[in-house]
Amino acid sequence: MYFNGGIIPTFLIVKGIGLYDSIAGLVIPSAMNVFNFIVMRTFFRGMSKELKEAAYIDGASEMQVLFRIVLPLSAPIIATIGLFYAVSYWNDYFSALLYIQTPNKYTLQLRLRQLLFAGQLSQVSASSDNLGTAVMPESLKMASVIVSTIPIILVYPWLQKYFVKGVMVGSVKG
């Protein structure tokens, strides 16, 4: 399907197959995105058939061709799709809000949402007043947002060289 069925049917399926209130309920429903599938298919169709044929002539098996030719040449697309999924899962709080009921299973983004929108800041600032230091609620909000973005900011520079190659797959070459 090029688009999903919606929130309610997805929720009913997740609950029906027993993934409600589990981490698998967050990962499995969005494990394959059609856009990412089309990008990967375009990349693999553009791969040279002559390389694979040469490997077969040299006596390579299907698995050897996969691991020695196809996967090393696929590093840009794998890094790009991996970055898409990493950012998508890292920023997703809504799925955890729908599918996770137990508070000790909450994701970082859901806890951050609670911190930003709930009345927990007053408890934190009241406890810090007892220590002799005052924490302003807005400062705590902004600091927690910055800390939650650090992992993606650290990962992106290493994947950037692959990201540009992977995104340009299927574009017109000049």
C-alpha cells in the first residue's frame, strides 16, 4: 500500500495480535515504509548486472555475490534508509502514546513530552529549592530538548557522505 490504513485500524491490529504495551508494538507496524522500499528498489535496479554476471562466471555462489559485491556497493542506500528510520523512530512519541500503557516502558520522547506538558516541572523546581539552587522551569525544558537531540546530531556527520549518495539514487545524471 502506498499509504497506511490510519490510526484506528492500525491500533486494532496491534492490539489484536498482542503487541499492545510492548516495544515490538512500536517497531513492527512501521518496519517497512513504501517510500524507502521504492528508493531501495530503484537503487538495486540501477546496479550493474555485469558485475554479478562476472562473479557468477568466476564461480561465486548467490551468497558470495550478495556479501562480496551487492552489500559493499549498497552502503550508501543502507546508510540513507538507516538514517531515515533512526530519525523517524527517535522523533516518534505518538506511537508510544498510543501503544504503551506501562510507565516504565515509556520512550525518551514520551517522557520528554510529559516533562514539557505536564506539571512535573513544579516538583523538580521545588526539590531543587531545597538544595539551595533554583532551576527555572523554562531552562529545564530547553535543556532536556537539547539533550534529547544530541544522539542524532552526533550520528548524522558520519552518515552524511552516504546520505547524499543514497538520496540522489534515481536522479537524472548530467
